[in-house]
Amino acid sequence: MSSDECLFGIPLKWISLGAMILQTSSMVLLLRYSRTRELGDGHRRYLNTTAVFFSECVKFLVSSIALTMTSANTRLEIQTALSKPLEIAKTCVPAFLFTVQTNLLFLALTHLPGAVYQVTYQFKIPVTAVVSVLLLGTRLSRKKWLSLLVLTIGVASCSFPKNKDTANFEEHRRGMLTGIAAVFTACLTSALASVYTEQLLKDSSTSLWMRNVQLSIFSAMFGIGMAYAKDGTAIAEYGFMQGYSPLVWLVVVGQAVGGLIIALVLKYADNIIKCFANGVALVLVCTMSFLLGDFYPDATFIAGSSLVVASTVVYSLDTTLLDAPAKDEERDPERDPLLPISHNKT
């Protein structure tokens, strides 16, 4: 498929980015609520590790259906994929990283308010840019580097939201360090997994949905392993689906949809544009927090939001990005990408 392909006259790149912004902003608040809401007597909170596993199962189901609907010959495509065990093995790397990342994000939102989490998570922007440069040989213009810097300053300016419930903030103060550490680690795993997956999607003839089927299978395997490794005792005592409710299943499905949307963004856009979409989602999360009475914007927030919008426009309008690996004669031998890239799709 071409990155210029359209749906109803709208480029798929912008459709996927819009869907990602909507999903990210809504899921932050929903997941946060599901992990912190008060439970009645005798009720247990669901285990985030089992939710990650079920999300991968849903992702596998949706990807399999999409593969069947979009493939001209599903059986032949499956046989072709199975004939390339090395290509399948490559999928284990991002699958493991994505599984770790998702578990970390559940942990982070257990301890951090939604807006604080969303702001802190924006540190993956420079991390993703550096990883893209090192692993894929991506070259960014000075204007794009500047827009990345401005975006980072913008989201940092929004910083920690003002919450009137200072007692509640103090109550969760000890968990803040755990949450922030989880976010920082998730930033690194997200950058590595996303860039690696981008290379797999763009440098291989394997279809998007087949790649997602492979990713979800391995992620589910890693997910159930992590569930029993981390929460084996609780699972043995109270069951694998303890604490599940319609709200939890909504979180599970939402997480699965988010993973599929990210795959579409990686296919039709790139990782750094994805980071800008997360910056816009930050503004929406804070806005929704305001509407819910949990956040009250000040001049700093408005200024930061303006920087986010301005940097997004500058990034989008700048056409000097060389997002493909540099040709051999254009490369600095001392700065070759660390991730081998084949120019012939296999």
C-alpha cells in the first residue's frame, strides 16, 4: 500500500494520526480511572498483566479478520510468511518490547494522574528521534530538529497540572517516583520497538495485517509469561480474570485498538510524526481533565499548548526531511545506522 492512499479523499496518514490522537487521549483517562476508582467491599482490582494478555488476544482476532478481508489469497500469504522463519523471528524483538512497554504504562497510570503521565511520556520524542537516526539512518533538517525542541519545551511547559486536591497528591507522592521511573523506561522501550517495527513494515513485503498477527501472537506469549511471573500467586488464589467488569473489558479493547492504530501510523507516517500526535493528545487530556474539574489551565499551560500546535505545523510544512536511509555515497562512514536495512523488500 502507498503512504499516499486515501479513504473518502483523506490521506490514510492523517486518518491514522487523528484516530491515534482520539484513542490516546481517551484511553489515558479511562485507564487511569480503572486503576484508581474505589472498589466495594469484597471486590478486587484487576491485574494489569492479564489485561495486557487479553489486549493482545483481541489484537490477534481483529488483525486476523482484517487479513482475511484484505488479502487476495490469505492461505498463500500465510504459507509465504511461514516459509520465512527468520522474518518471523525478527518479530519477537518488538513484541517483547511492546509487551514490557504496555505493562509499564499500566503501572505508571496506577501511580500518576493522567495529565502528569501524558506530559512525562512526551520525553520519548527526543528518544525516538535519536533512535531513528541511529538505527534507521534517518536524517532530519535543522528546522525539524528545532521543531522537535520546541515541541519538547511546549509539553514541558504544560508540566504538572494544578490540582486543587493537594491532599490526594500528597497521598500518592510515594508512588510518583515509581510512576515516573516506569514512564521513562517505557519511553526507551517504545522508541526501540516502534523504530524496529517501522523498519519491519517498510522494508518487507509482509503485509501490515500479517505483521500484526505475528506481533500479537508473540506479544500474547510474552504477556501470559509475565502475568504468571509477576502475579502468579494472586492468579492461583483469585483467578486469572479477577476484578474484571465491563469497564475493564473496555480498557482491554481500547488498548488493542491503540496497538493497531499505532501500526497504521508506522505504516503510513513515521515515528516522529507519531510523537507530535501524542503532543496534541496531551493538550486534549489536560482539556478533558479541566472539563472534569481536575485541572485548571493557567498562562503557562496556554503558552505550552501554543508551542505544541506551532511546532506541529512547522514540522508538517517542512519538506526537507530525508526520512529514507542515506545513500552509500552520502553516508558518513562513522555514522552508519546500527540497524541493517535492506533496500530490496523480501
